[in-house]
Amino acid sequence: MKIAIIGAGISGLLAAYLLKKKRPDASITIFEKNTRVGGNVQTVQFNIGNSHHSSTLRWADLGVNDFNLATYKNILALLKELKVPYKPLENSAAFSTLDGSISYVIEPGYQAGSRAFTTMPVEVQKGFDNFSRQAPLDCQDPTFTEFSVAEYIQYRNENNPDHDPNFYPAAFVEYNLYPRINGMYFVNDTAPSTMSFVAIMNHYCLQEGFGGDSPERVYIEGGCQTWIDALQHALIQQGVSIVCNAAVQVLGDTSGVNILLNHSEFEHFDAAIMACHASTSLQLIQQGITSDMVQVLSQFSYNNSVAIAHTYAPLLPPNQAHWRTYNLLIHRDVQLRPYTISYVCNRHQNDANHHLYQAASEEYFVTLNPAIPIPEEYVLKQFDGTPAQTYFKHNMVNAKALKAQKLLWGRHRRGVQGQNSIYFTGGWTWGTGLHEDCYHSAQQVVNLLLVHLLEPEWNTLELSKLSA
Ligand SMILES: Cc1cc2nc3c(=O)[nH]c(=O)nc-3n(C[C@H](O)[C@H](O)[C@H](O)COP(=O)(O)OP(=O)(O)OC[C@H]3O[C@@H](n4cnc5c(N)ncnc54)[C@H](O)[C@@H]3O)c2cc1C
């Protein structure tokens, strides 16, 4: 069995790893466009501190930085299997306007109703407590499947167990819910109110632990690159080839897939797994793309974001005592920019409990899409002198995308997958694309591929005929 995987983000690496587990004899080549593997996982390193006296080697995750091991069951098992070191991060948050006129914190261990772990204004806390209890139940209820966040809030204010028209007070929505949604990486570019309620709850439940056991949020020691390196190492040991700087074109039909590499060499594979974005697949598949594929893939749209490691404090709450691991901006008087959040890295890396860093008090941050520009001199520099910043492309998870995910997988394993020997995996294919979602997607695609290769007639079936 000879399989090509296009894209070496976590989804492509996981697909290779899981396939090798089931079929150790499979020959797998991963083709990656970039010079590095990891996709949205990107760790940078730099020296922090006054170089005249001392400086300390530090790191920051610009993209993926946080796994909730209480819910990421598969990722946890894999971290253990690969012996990837992880530590609890400080699970705290601050919400503030840029001018600090509204500013409060939520401390680790916060539970609904507990004032000891928050300085939230009373109305905000009331809404937050109600939301923590009610919303995780509601997102399982088919009534709310198609609701936007604003529709959900309105519905619950009109219908709730307490008959309270202020069940979710406006202050909670404006100063907590919408700022939090604006800090999620898959937010759309219109407004948090228009986001899919189910999509944002996937993030609240899977990453933040709403509606389940207490969250166990961790960071990977040395940054998430350590995790990618461990997975890559394991794959190479198992004989998987990883080709970087690869420009590929994909030509599929029912008998397999030809990959044209760097405009020169053709290589034949039994199947290809597209582990890049939907929009990229639309460009790369030169032959064998079906109308079903086009219909599904074109439903996903993408946003570009910038992440910068820096020391520019005006992006944090003006009251330094309020700085927390995750700092959310209350967009009051500033023009709304979706996906804005700042991390205090020392807290993310749980500085207070870290013997190496207790003495190194210099604070540094990572900000996604800064609301105000960061002067160049505050941007941290990597060892080669380049700024510690990067650009990410991420799909927006809206109602359209969630529906398209269902079409992709189909019912009874009869979705778009496998037509003309081409398969799809990636964060965009499952939920909101957190790492645990990527695992499920990779696992599912490997299962499908193995079934289909034993039953080749699957490849010729059209979704339109199947769903009739
Ligand atoms: C800023 C940010 C922070 C996040 N934080 C978290 C977090 O803390 N925890 C969490 O669980 N999830 C987080 N996520 C979600 C994250 O996207 C997923 O967890 C996961 O990393 C997605 O992996 P992927 O492989 O599906 O996609 P990607 O990481 O986007 O990988 C796609 C790969 O395809 C490659 N590619 C693109 N074009 C081509 C081409 N033409 N040919 C070959 N290869 C190509 C890309 O270079 C890339 O390597 C975050 C996302 C973002 C954007």
C-alpha cells in the first residue's frame, strides 16, 4: 500500500502515524510546501533580558500552545507514548478595555458561583455562571444546532429555568462572551454575535473544560515544536518519508493518484490524503476533482492572522496586577478586529512554579492581531535577527462550514471521501479543529481509506447518487 499525504501539519503527521499503526507495511510519503513541518504549531526562541547584565533563553508558542488533557484523551495517550514532556499552565484570564476602564480577572480553579476566584462585576459573573451551567447542556440540544450566538442569548433570556429575562445580562455578553469569542482563532470577520453557537461551544467544552471535569490545561515543555519534533522523529524511524519544499499537483482517478512533484517527476500512489486546507486542495487537485468535492470544499473560507512575540505592555490590561495567562480585549471604543488575544508567557509557562524562571522577572507576551501597532523595537528577535512573528491562515467555523463537514464525511461512510482515490483530513474537517478534533479526523480518514482500498468500488460512487 503506497499513500501520499499532502501537508505536514499535525493532521498530516497524525494520519501517517495512525496509518502506520494499522498497516506497518504501508509506504507513506508526506509532501510539505514549507521548509518546516508543523503548520499552525510554531515555537520561536530568543534571549530575554538586559544583555549588559544577563539574558535568559526563552521560547514562545506563536500558534498552538494549549492542550486540555481532561478532554484531549487521544492526544494525551500520544504524548505519553512519545514521551513528550508537558506541564500544567496557569489557567487564568483577564478581560479589559484598552484604557482599563473595565478590567477584571478570572483565577485558576474558578467554579460557578465562587467570588473568591474572580473580580468580575456582579452582572458579568451572573451571566458567566449561568452560561457555564446552561450552555454546555444546550449545545447538545438539536433545538440550537442552527442558532447564532445572538439568537441563542435572546432565546435563553426569553426561555430559562429561572424565568429571568436577564438570565444572560447585557454586561456579560458585552464584557465577557463576545470578547472571549473574539479571542478564538476560528472567529469570522463580521461579529461574535453571528458565530455559530455550536462552534463556540466546541471550543468552550473541549479546550476550556466547560460542562465536564475540571480542565487540565498544559503547555509542552520547550514549546509545541517539541511535540511536532517527537512525532516527526517517530515517523522517520518508521520509514515515513517527509519531503519539504514540495510543490505538488494531484491527479486522481479510480485506480490511484499520480503526484507531480516540483513540475518534473510523476509518482504513482494508491491514494492521496489531502491534509492541507480546503482552499489549497481546490488548487492542487488537477485531475479527478468531482463536483461533490468542489461543492463541499468551496464552503470553507479562511482568515489571515499575525502572531507576534514582544514586550509591548500597552496591549495588556493597564493595571499590571490584572495581567493573566490569557488576556482578552473588551472591544469597547476600538474598531472590532476578530481574533485578538495576548498571552503573558511567564504565566503560560507557569513561571511562579518554575524554578528556572523565578529569578527572570522580565515579562514578554504573544499577541494575535494586535489592536494597536507594536513599535518595531518591542518585537522580540530570533537568533538570526528576524522578528519573532508569523502569519497563520485558519478556516472560519460558521454554520455553512459545519454543514459542509457533514457532507464531507457523509452518513454511513458515504461522503466525498475517497472519490477518485482522494481523501481529506485537517482541522477544518472536524469541529473547530482543535488538536483532539484533528486526531479524530485523521483516525476516521485512515479507517475509511483502509476500508475503501479493500472495496475499490467505493471510489466510483458520487455523493449525489448516494444521498438520493
Ligand atoms: C493561532 C492559532 C492557535 C491555535 N491554538 C491551538 C491550541 O492552543 N490548541 C489546539 O488544540 N489547537 C489550536 N489551534 C488549532 C490548530 O489549527 C489545530 O490544532 C491544528 O494545528 C491544525 O492542524 P492541521 O494540520 O489541520 O492544519 P495546519 O496546521 O494548517 O497544517 C496544514 C499544513 O499544510 C501545509 N500546506 C499548505 N499548502 C500546501 C501545499 N500546497 N502543499 C503541501 N503542503 C501544504 C502547510 O504548510 C501546513 O504545514 C490553533 C490555531 C491557530 C491558528
